[in-house]
Amino acid sequence: MANIFITGMGTISPQKTWGDAPLLSEVTEHNSERLACVEPDYTQWFDPRQLRRMSRVLKMGVAAGSMALKEANIAVPDAIITGTGYGCLEDTGIFLTKMVENNEEALNPTPFIQSTHNTIGSLIALMLQCQGYNQTYTQGAFSFENSLLDALMMLKDEPALKVLVGGVDEITDLSHTIQKRFGIFRQQPESNLNLFTTGKGAVNGEGATYFVLSGENTSDSAVGVEAVATFYKADEQTLKQGLDNLLRDANLKVSDIDFVLLGTSGDAGIDKTLLDYTVKMFPESSTGVFKHLSGEHPVASSFAFWLAAKMIQEQTIPSIVMLHDTGRKPKNVLIFNQYFGTHHSFILLKSCRASG
């Protein structure tokens, strides 16, 4: 894969990940069944009249994209690529509820229009007057990874492009009620900081994260994207072979990985397989976790991508993230995510600075 560089980042998550504070210097504790985003004052990006017509996920997505573009010092990107597992759930719920209540008559078309998955990327393009390539990927827990792969392939062909790529998903009262019936999330409120102590299951999460990627290195480029790989219902041998291929393409060995950021969810049964595999494959690497901060959702790997990039950028690993410390500085960071034991992905990030 060609060298791809991160030039701007923006994220809204269940932690205060916006503003000028050091990385995770303020950790937000949630005593709830789900982790809702800590949202900024949106009037710095939107006219108050616009805000009244926008659902929460649209505010989150456009604001995160605006943060990334501002950091990259770009007014309009050449392309916008978004990954979302659920799309605009709030508007979908409103439309379906009104359809039942009104017997499918006299329906307001606005929630239907804004309920589609591509509404987020489309609104960013409309607000920026961006007429370039605009794509939305909706492949469940691979949505962000596929968005990232699309961006990497595009930049391999045209390195000068500036591509805005991200992942967005939200929780609503209706969606959370339905998901709880499936038994995939915890049933009682408890602290997210205790997620990995009980092993009772995952906690529902949400977030919006965007990045500006370019094939051109600049003096401000601190982090490069080396490779992405996804595996569906893969066994250990398939994952090992996939990792070997990924590292070979990046001209790295397993021992070169300084830090592995794991997508353990809080479900002891699923997490044990991931942890056992990591101990076996990365005996010399430090390891850490992130879903007690973001919650579990289809594009949680976009939060991990932001977290890994910030750790490389600032050359620090917050104690709230660290699981096993070998004392190594995070120069080569591997994100090893899983979604309920069926979707696995590797994303490899690398420091672009010789000094680390």
C-alpha cells in the first residue's frame, strides 16, 4: 500500500475528545446501560436555525468532519467517504412511528429523506459545496474499514487528493430497546470503567469520527496509515495468516509492533479468545483496550483509529487505556478489533517522524 498520511482528525465520542486538552486527560464515567456522546456546543459550526432542522447524528457527523478539515487546514476536500452501520436511526424511528400512528397517511417526508445512511456524507458535501466523489459504506461492523480501504486505494492512484473519511453511528431510545431484547448488551446500569471486571457483556456505544487523509507527506504529518484487513468468522489460523500478510506488505515483523489496541467488548467469552491470541502472537508488545471509553458499535474501530493516531502523535499511552505495559513508545500501533466474535479487523498505523 502507498504511504498515506493523516493530516486532520475530529471526533465526538462518549469521552471529551474535542477541545485542546491532552489526550484523555479527562475521563468521563458513565453509570448507564449505554454510553452517550459528550457533545460540544454546535453553534460554533452551525447557524442555530440550521440546528433545529438537524438530527443529533447529523450534528455529530458534520461537526466531526469540520474539526478534521480545520485541523488539516482544508476548506473543501476532494472526496468524502463515510462508514455507518445503522445510519440515521433517529429519523428512521420517527418516520416508522408516524407511519404506524397515522395509518400511512399524511406523513412528513423530512424524516424519511433524512433517514437514509448517506444523509451524513451528503449534508457535509452540501454545506461545503463539495461536488467530488461521495460514498457511504454500510457493511455493518466493516463499514469504517471499507471506507478506509476505499480512501487508501483512491490515494494510491492519486496521492495529491485530500480525502475526508470517517465512521458515524448513534444510539436512540428505540434502537437501544430493540438491541437489549437481543441480549447483546448489558441489561443493568453500571460504570463503564468497570466494563472488564465482570465479564457480563458489551455496553452499547456511539460516536462520530472523521479524518483527512492524503498521499502527500508534510512537515505536520505525524501518523501514516500502513494497511487495513478484514476477516469474517475467521479462525485463529486465518487471522494469523492475515496478520503475516499484512506485516509482510508493510515490511515489518511481529516484534516491530510496539502497541496492540484491542477491541475487547466486556464479554468474557468473546474477549478470552482475543486476549489469548494476542498474548501468543505479540509477546513483546504493549497492549491496551478502548471500548470502555467508546462502547461497542459497528464503527467503534474509527474511535480506535483516532485514539491510536493521537497516541502516536503525542507519543504517550494513557493509563486508562493500558492493559500490559512493556515500556515501548508507540511508533507502530496495530488496532485489532472484533465485533461480537464474528467480524475481525487489523488496522496498522505508523509514526512518520524519525524521532518517534
